Amino acid sequence: LAQAISTETQFRQRPPQQAMAADAPMPGADAAVLERDEYDSKVRFFNDFLHSKRDEWEKKIDTELANHRYRIPVELKELKKADPTLDRRVLENPVKYLLPWEEALLSFLRETNEKAVKQLKQPLKLDISGSFGRNHVTPRGMTATSLQNLMCVEGVVTRAGVMVPKLLQSIHVRKNRDDGHVEQRDHRDQTAFVNQSAAGAMPTHDAEGNELEIEIGLSVYKDFQKFTIQEAPENSPPGQIPRSVEVLCEGDLADKAKPGDRVQVIGVYRSFPPQLQDFTNGVFPAKLVATNITPIKEMIEAPFVSDDVKNIREIAARTDAFTLLARSFAPSIC
């Protein structure tokens, strides 16, 4: 009791600033709460953005899913209409926006088409496209100032790795015991756009001390590939060595580019620190985590749309189709 009274007396004798500092919550807790509130506000914003044009977005999502595409395109100009500075903020720090917006996108799909959510084979992703301005560069333009930015890079694929499975979630069961006990462990690295990666070691024992083993058939994987794009010969300065950048692609983007292809890659330029060691030279390799890969030939040679097919069929049904084509190709002769 005497110790409690002495402690209370000391507390009363402290200046108001010290008393307030003692009563204040931990800075780490405040930062976590603010970060979560900011995350929730971005989810609500994009949810309202989707509901503002509900029919249009519902049709767009259904069309992409019907064609087995799980990356929903979002134009930067549409974001700029909602907020004049939003497009530039997304380009400068895309990681803060992509994860909450993809959560809002899944929530929107669950409201409009719950059956489609149950049939999803891959998670829904956002494909940011449009005018990138100064973020549209060649590999030579990928400098330290581009880190953490959403970049659009054009070049030639010079080297492509083999597509391999990447572990997303490991399932573990008790060794030599068939009691139905299952444990799971998520494995995430910096390509998942999370602040704290969770690519830890495999668990060897459970909480009760029983030995565990991985169940390979029940674990979850996704496709993963690395490739390198280099400056096109016409874009590199004369007399200088062409620059290149390494690209990481996952899921449906894996095995989409072959050596020799000219491609346009949109992605987040991030640094990948090596694992903790006793010493480091302070040099972190930077790589581009792709969110979209488009061959240049597809951009130049646009595919036929429904109106083009309709017009072709109308001309083919005409009796004077040959004469019409002859007059169109060689009017001076005909």
C-alpha cells in the first residue's frame, strides 16, 4: 500500500507533459490503427467508385471472366475524373492502392454475382492502364527515382526463364498419424505487395510437439517466371551498351513472353533486399513486378471487333462483292 501511495504521489508531482506522454498509447499501435483506417477508407472509396457506374462495371467484369481473364482493366483517366490528383498518386505509390481496391473489387463481385465468386480459379487483379506520362520509359529510364512507382516499360525480351510453380500456402499433417489434424502456413514475398513478407521456414512440429510433414498435393501453388527485357536497338543511344531490367510475372502472366518478342510491361518497380547476413554491401537489386504484359504486335495490329465482322459478312453476302473490292483496290484500272 505504501508503495502504491508513493507511486501515485510521484505521478501527481510530474509535469503535465510527462503525465500525458505516460498515458499516451504506444506509437506503434497508433501507426497500425492509422494504417488500417487508411486501408479501409481506400476500400470504401473504390467500392463507391464501382457502384457509381454499377451496370458498366458489372458488364465489364462479366465479360473479362467469360473470356477467362482475371485482370480487370482500369483506366487512369477514369480515376482522374473521380479525383483530379488520384492518377498521379496511384503512379507514385501503387502498392497503397492496389490491395484495398482489389478487396473492394471482390466485394463488388460478391454483391453482383455470387456464383462467379465461387467459380473463380484465380484471384481478381486490377490492370491499371492509360497514359503514364513520365512513367512510360525504356529500361534505361528505370532509375532509383522510379522505385516503388508504377512503370510502363517497352523493350525486347532477351532472356526468359522456365515457368515454375511457386508455393503460396503449404499444408502440413502429423507424420505417421492419420488423425485429421491439418496446419497451414502462408508464404508471401515482396511480389505480393505486402509490407511484411511471410516467406518463413516450414513448420517442423505443431503446438503439442508432434512432428509435421508437408502434404504436397493439398498445398496451393501458382505459376512464376522471370524474364529480362532490353532496350530496342532503335531506342538505345549510339555507342552505348543497351540497358535491361528483370521482370517477375505470376499467375496468368507467366509464359506470356518469349525471347525475341517486343513487349510493353506495366508493373511496380521494387527493390529486393537479400536475406539478413552478418554483413552487406548495401546494394539491393531492383526488379519489375508485372501487372500487365502486352506484345507490341497486338497493339499495332488491333484484332477485329464485332462491328468489323458484321461489315465483312455484309459485303461477302453481296452479289457484286468482287467488283466492289476491285474498285476499292485498283480504282484507276476498274
